[in-house]
Amino acid sequence: PPEKVDAALANYFRGETLTALRELALLWVADQVDAALATYRADKKITATWEARERVVVAVTGGPESETLVRRASRIASKSSAELLALHVLRGDGRSPLPDARIGKIRELAASLGVSLHVVVGDDVPTALLDFARDVNATQLVIGTSRRSRWARLLDEGIGATVVRLSGKIDVHIVTHEESGQGFRGGALSARQRRVLPWLAAVLVPSLVCWITTAWLDPVLRLGGESALFFVGVLVVALLGGVAPAMLSAVVSGLLLNYFLIDPRHSFTIAETDSAITEIVLLLV
């Protein structure tokens, strides 16, 4: 009505109000287009990622590192004005309730940052993470570095490496945190103990192998089998401490093998060429 035009121009149709309305309109249109895109992808059974809009998924476990991951993912998302979703993979059949103490802090943090928290069930964590990311058409996935020890990673490449290998078009960010690698190498051992342990192992492991071999295995093994056991010991030391302790372990292994197991025994004399070659190869390897 004409009598309300002046009041509307003075109180409502101001620059800052129109800017806010424009932002709301753009968000609404983006949501409508995004919903239409999701419906189309579902109807056509399209699982590949369409990079129509930046969307970031951060995987949280509820552990101490989760806060670091969510905050880092929030910074990544804010730089590209992307939507951020937090995901927790619940192992098992999903019928057991979520541990409140473990996930409560993450709910509070997600709420404070405006992040929606989603929970999916799956025994295969990498597959569950990537399936969810593809379902929501995510373009980026944020995960933490492994908390497992080096020994555990020897047997299984881990969630991070598997996710990177299977991610396809989804960019994967692996974020470091204070809990990474807190296994055998870093858990209850001090920095000094971690430095000393490989050098102790360089002497103790060959000694243990020699004792076991001379006490029980010498009657049934020949020189090739006995030297192979010392090879394994050197490799164990190398995994613990690297090349330098492994070199010491190889020298100690060669001396023990020569003195206790190579004829003539209890002497550092090597009578046969094959035995000498075995010693040299042990040191080189």
C-alpha cells in the first residue's frame, strides 16, 4: 500500500537486508538443484562422483583425535564454501547403542560448527566411508593418520591406505594428530627407550636365535636353514630401528653363526668356501 512504502524502504528494503535475502535465495536454489541432482542420480543408479558442488566428509571415531579432524575439515570446507558432513562408522550389526561418552563430545563439536553427524553400520570401514561419500556426492574426504603401530601396518595396509587406493575421483586428506602411531613403538616407551631398544635388539635377537638353534634345531637343520633364521633376526632388527642397528645385528649374527654353527666350531676359522659365502651374503643383505 502507498502509505507503507516509505516505512518499507526505511526499515526493510535496505542494502544489508536485501543482501541477506539474496544469500538465502541462493542457498534455497542450491538445495533445490542439489535435491534434483540426487534424485536423478538415484533414478539412473549413478554411483560415480559428480563434482557439481564441493562437499566434504570427515570420518570420526570418537577418539581423542576426532576434534582435531573435525576442526581441520571445517577449515578445508570453509575455504571452498563447501558443505561439511561428519561420519562415524559403527562396526557390527548396528543394534548395540552408541557409547555416549565416546560420541557425545563429537555431537557437541559438530553442532557448534554447524556440521551434521551421520552414523552408518559396516564391518569394512573403508568401504562404508567411500559408499557414504559417493552416496552424498562428496568431493573430498578427511581422515586421520593411523593410530596403529608399525607392526600392525605390516600385516594390513590400514584404513587410510585402502581409502586412498579406492577413492577414485574423491580427494582424500590424511590429517596428522597426536594419537597417530601410538602402538608398540610409541605408546608406553619414552623417546630414550625407543632409541636404545633397536641397539639392544641388535645384540639380543641374534643371541636368542643362536641359542634356540644350537639348543634344539642344530640336529635337524643344515647351514642353509640355520643362516636363514639369522636372516629373519636381522630383518626384525631392521624393522625396529632401521639400517644402522641392522648392520650391527648382521655382524653379531655372522660372528655367532661362525663360532657356534660353522665347522670347525668354537673357532672363527672358516674351512669351507660355501660357509664363507654364507657369511658374506648375510652381511650384505
